[in-house]
Amino acid sequence: MHPGELRAPLTPESVTRLVKLGAQVEVESGLGLGSNHPDSAYTTAGAAIAADRNSLLSSADVVLRVRKPPLEEIALLKSGCVHISLLDPFNEKDLIQKLAERNVSTISMELIPRITRAQKMDALSSQANLGGYEAVILAARYSNKIFPMMTTAAGTILPAKVFIIGAGVAGLQAIATAKRLGAKVTAYDTRPSWRNRSSRWAGNFSRLTSAKPARPRTVTRRR
């Protein structure tokens, strides 16, 4: 478990399914506490609880975790096992090299293709959704203006104006959350295909234009 990490790579519900398939599931003690899954929920689902992290890593045929493994733990992994987590492989060349030297097969969750068959394994969309939601919640928390319009005996407070840059998965969730909080939302995205989608959610789509039209450059060659 990573310090401060609240996510869990395995829920009790998933343990039940794996056990029914014949898998022997062992869970590190306290794994699901950050996600409100006590150890008792895992044992009820059919998993065994173990406190010895090193023993778990060295005996497992398949290792599930949320984040990439620390370099010092790779030597503990069983040769020939499968490691499944977020890995950031293009920026962690040393990590990938050590995993390969240890003969560990890895599945990088962020590289699973976003196709119909793999929708349930799409880790990026779920995290982007949460990121878009949390960004607006934090903005509302630290803003010096309330988001919704309020009419009181003392007068009317106009709704806050929220500008969302990017209308991808995180952006659309941010748009929806800001609107639910009562803000007046405007969105922008460079991709034309996303403009109609964001307009349906936000109602307002900003079209940025250059103040001065770009002029073609003339290049003169001289001998």
C-alpha cells in the first residue's frame, strides 16, 4: 500500500468472482480501508488476509496493485509472475527494464485500448471522471464567490462564471459538476468534434479567434 493512497486494486465483490473461478486470493491487511472495505469484507468474500507484505509478493503468481511498484520490491517478485497496475512505462524505463530482468510479465492499465470489449478495464476514464469532479469541488471550496445564483431580501447574487478548458472525459464531468452547483458554465476545446458535445452539456461554447489574422511568411533567397 502506498502512503496516502485511498484506492484499492481489488474490491470484495471482485474477490468473490475470482474465488468462484478457482483462484486463491490473498490480500494485504488494511488494503481496502481507504475505500471503506474492512478486512472482514475480504474474508467474507473468500480471501485470506496476510500482514507479511514481502511474503505476499514473493509467493503470488499474479500481483494486483494501484501504483507502479517501488524499485526495491521488484527483487521480491516471483520470477514468471504477472504484475498488473498503472505503470507509466514510457517514463519509467529503469523500472520496466528491471521487471523484464526479473522475468515478470506486466500489464499497464493505462495502455489498455479503449474498445468495447475492454470498457470495464478502462482505468483512465474512471480516474479522469473523478479528476474532473474533484477539480470543480476544489474550485468551489477555495473560490471567494458561491457558485449558484441566490436571491435574498438584500439583493441578488449572480451565479459564478466557470470556464472549462478541454471537453474530454474530465472536462465533461467538470462541466456537469459545475452546472449542478449552479454556475454559469462556458467550455472550450480545440477539437471540432467535441464542440457539439460540450455545447449540449455547458450550453455555451467559446470560440477563440486570433486578434490579428496570421499572414503568410515570405522567404527571399539571396546568393
